[in-house]
Amino acid sequence: MNVNIQTVHFDADEKLVEYVTKKLQKLPTFHDSILKVDVFLKLDNVVHNIKDKVAEIKVHVPKHEFFAKDSTKSFEESFDNALDSIINQIKKRKEKLAV
């Protein structure tokens, strides 16, 4: 599984990168053949004072792609919400294929 973490409008500290990487290690338990995972961490509304933290996750598997995006006041919370959504998508897709 190839993991690519990109940050937009800021530089991520080591703790945030470790947090994301550690959480992504759980993904292979839900799907055997994950090829690549792209994570985009962005600061939204940079022009205004309100800066939402946006996390986007794209998971590439053979013949399919899962995508989730979430925005909250912390990167960890945004990432967790998006990851939960990805996990749910993977589970639903496996149920459809099993039927």
C-alpha cells in the first residue's frame, strides 16, 4: 500500500503525519488489495479569519476508487470523519460484491 500525504497552504508537523500514517495502517484489514492512498490536508477559507481544516482521502483499489472529504476545526477530527466514511464505503462495496 503506497501512502501519499500532501498538505496545501501549510506545512504539516511530524505528529500530524504520524497520526495519519498510523490510522491508515488499519485500512488493509477492510480491503486486501489497496494499491494507493492519497491524503490531502488543506486550510480552507484562508482569505477570511475562519480557517477550517479539510481532510480528503482517496483510496485506490483495482477497478474502483473510494473518496471522502470532511471539514472541521481540527485536522485530526476531519481526518477521522473522512476515514470512517471511507471504511463504510469499503464495507458497503464488499457487501454488494458478496451478494
